[in-house]
Amino acid sequence: MTAKRLYLIDGSGYIFRAFHALPPMTRADGTPVNAVYGYASMLLKLLDDLREHGANELIAVVFDAKRATFRNKIYELYKAHR
């Protein structure tokens, strides 16, 4: 039995990166969708890359809590620019 790798995806980071990396995109009603589109595109690209290489891996997407967490106590400037 071969060992599996576990990929932990920073969901909040993906969304933040997608929002700022792509030009503004909106639905017909004006709702911004660039972050959702970019986020989904990055996850699908990862899945395609893993499938292409025949990888049998585990993937989990994690998100930061909206409220203050222990990270804020450890490092006061955590998420200061988000």
C-alpha cells in the first residue's frame, strides 16, 4: 500500500488571491464573481494536475474563522492586510 499525501488548501487565501488577481467580473445583476470563479478554477486545476499524475491523494480545504482566534493573540498583526 502506498502512502497518500494530504493537501491542506488555505481556502481564505485562495479566495483573497483570486479576488485580487482577476479583473472585476460580475453577474448580470452586478454581483461580483471574480473571487468565486478564481477559487473554483484553482481547485479544479489542482484536481486535474493530481489526476493527470495518477495521484491518489487526500485534499481538505480550510478557512480562517471570522472572529479573532489564538493566532491573533500570538501575532497581533495576523491578517492585518485582509
